[in-house]
Amino acid sequence: MGRKFKLYHYQIRPVIDIYLGLAYVDASMAEEQVKNKELATKYMNSAQSLFRSLGWRDYSEEKLKMVARRELDRWNVQSQTSQDGK
């Protein structure tokens, strides 16, 4: 790998991790809606781990859900929970 690729990878990795974390939060919320608490917890724990690794101070479930909803609204994407009308 060249030096430029390594620098690019170093710069883009946190961005990818943020969106992966948001996907985990959305999956967690969708699993909550279908009463799959175990899988919802697994997804939320994965999201919290990613955000913790990125240096976030508040990676509580409530905060991550708020951020995910705001980001989905920003992109006009409806989460599974929004599609269900909740």
C-alpha cells in the first residue's frame, strides 16, 4: 500500500465507523419494535462500542437514538421504526 492510501484510510475510517454505528442503532430500534430485546441489545452494544472507540463522551442509548433519528431525518431516510408509524 502506498503512503497516500494509508493516509486516506486513516482519514476515512472514522467516517465509516460513524455510519456503521448509526446503522447498528437503527437496527437496534427496529428490533425493539418487533420485541426482539436480545438482538436490539446486541446491536446497541455494537454501536456504543464503536462510538466509544471514536472518543464520544456520551454514547448512551438515548443519545445514540437521538443522533440516529436526526441523521436519518437529515438524509430523508425513514428508519424501520418510522416506517411503522412509531
